[in-house]
Amino acid sequence: MNQQSTTSALKAEIQRVNAIIRTTDSPKLRRDMAKYLKRLEKEARFGITKKP
């Protein structure tokens, strides 16, 4: 996967997670999504991807 598609995929995922955080009523889901969002933003900023 090239850098351009990776960046656009990360941006799309960040937008999706932000929408979930805004619309959910569950505090546990909101907390988990906030942690996931933090990790995604770090990946987008530094280009670090976790190995499965």
C-alpha cells in the first residue's frame, strides 16, 4: 500500500471514529473509541503502524 492511500484511509477512519464518539450514549464505548482515536492520530502524525 502506498503512502497516499494509507493517509487517506487513516483520515477516513479518524472521521468515522469521531462520529461514533459524538453520537454514542455509552460511556464505555466513548472511552474505548477515544483511546483508539488517539492511536490513529499518532499513526497519522508519525507514520507508525502496528504489526499484527
